[in-house]
Amino acid sequence: MGRSRRTLPEELLLLALDPATGTTAQPQSLDLGLAGAQLVELALAGRIAPDGDRIAVVVPRPTGDPTLDCALELLRRRGAPVRAVHWIGGPRLGLRQIYLSHLERCGMVAAVPGQMCGVLPTTRYQATDTAISREIRSRLDSAIRTGVPPDPRTAALAALAHAVGLGKHLYPGNEGRSSRSRLRDLIRHDPMGGLVAHAVMDVQNGAVAQPRRGQAPAGRQPAPGARPAPEPARGVPMQPRRGSMARAVAH
């Protein structure tokens, strides 16, 4: 994969970056969205493919992007296809900072040190080339305004933006209500983007910890003759407990 084209995680992060404050909208759900965006980018590169509600590695060859290749290698080591909701619900602390640092090295954002309450050190990020952010936003606006089915990359970006709650950031207020609705509708235009976006929303809603269909609640035995629910793939992480970020960066 060449570096001439921005990846979906980078574009999602640039969409979430507030040019006025240098912080990112929806910081907690954004980490989940970045993990999902990695899956979509790997699918667009032909490295993985959906298998029902699971993700299967089809070509383990590296893409040339170190962060994506790390995710690809972790998926490959699982051996069996992984449920998207379990992958996205796994530990993802630091992913947002990894991509912010990458964008800084690429010259697309600049880190601005500061202090919170005059004591705690903070770092905010300002876009150095606003034309890039305008181009990304223009693609979403065009898909919403025209109603023409977007390309898979833009459709997936729209699905992820909706899944992490960027709709109110991009199209605020009552005047943005119809645009937010159309942003949500774009989720149907890319199967992989839709699968990942729904997994992101399921993790936020706690669905990853819910019993599977057909699985008896704890302490109860299944009815006679009932087929047991399949067990999760070995080594697939469950959703971690929500806790404070190790470091408050750009949120």
C-alpha cells in the first residue's frame, strides 16, 4: 500500500479533530472507530474479508503501513476468523495517540503543548493543511447532498463517522438533523463498513457482553434437545471495563 493515499483511520481522526480547539470529538468511541477503520482499510487492501459477523485473513502479506500490519499480524495469529465485535471491543488504549503522532510526523497536524487548570500538561493538535480536512469533509457532504451512492471508501468513512457519534459534531443543531439522518443511511452502501460500524455501536451498547442467541443465562440449563451456543474463538479478547485513559490527549 503506497503512502500517497491517506488511510481510513487517518481520515476519521482528521474528521474528528476540531480546528478551533485542537481536541477530538467523541474521544472514547473514537478509539473503537479507529480500530474498526483499520479493519475496513485492510479489507480495501484485500488482506481480510468478512465471514458472516467475523473477520477472516485472506492474504497475510504486509501492506507496508506499520500500524495496519500490526493489526493484520494480530488477526493472523488468531488462526480462526474473529468476531468483529470482539476485535473492536478488545484493548485499544493508545490507538488514537499513535495516529495523532503519525499525522504529526507526516506534517498534517502540529502538536501544541499546554496546561489544564494551569497544572496538568496537555497536548492539542492543529491541522497544518486545512485543505486535506476540507477535501475529506467535502466527500461526505457530496454523498449526503446528492444522494448518489458513494465509493466504498467514502461510504465506510460515513458509516464509521455515524457509529462513533460524529454526526452532531459535523452537522450540529436542528438544521443538521436531516444531514445526520442521511449520514446514518450511508451505512448501507458498503458491506464491510456496515459490519464494522454496527460492531462499533454494539460495543458501545455493551452487546459484546450479552449472551448469544440460543445461549442460556448463567445458572440456567438449556432446554432438553436445545443446541448449545458456539464458544468464542480461542484467544479473542472480550470487551474491557471502561476506565480512564492512561493519558488525556486531545479529548
